[in-house]
Amino acid sequence: MRFLAFELLLSLLDVRGHIPRFEDFRPVPAAPAPAGAVRALAAAIAVFAVLSLAIWAAVWVAIHLI
């Protein structure tokens, strides 16, 4: 009975529409999609490769200028 009275009070104050109910949420997959992780790993490898090549080029130019 208390829950019904509380529900009635919330609906009269027009607050009930702002409180999500369990039925409003769709089920989500158990594990996140691995595509995002693979894309992040590929970006990290690309950044590491570019930085490594930049350092190598700077050292190569420094050696040839000496």
C-alpha cells in the first residue's frame, strides 16, 4: 500500500516520468565489442612507430652532420 501511495504522489507531482524504470533499459551484451580495443591498439602501435622513426631519423641526421 505504501508503494502505491508513493507512486500516486509521484505521478501527481509529474515526477514519475523522470525516474527510469527497469523496463526502459535494453539488455546490453555481456562483453564489450573487441573492435574498439583492436582500433585503440592499432592507433597505439602507429603512434609508437611514428615516434620511433622520428627519433631514428634525428639520430641519423645528427650522426651524418658530425
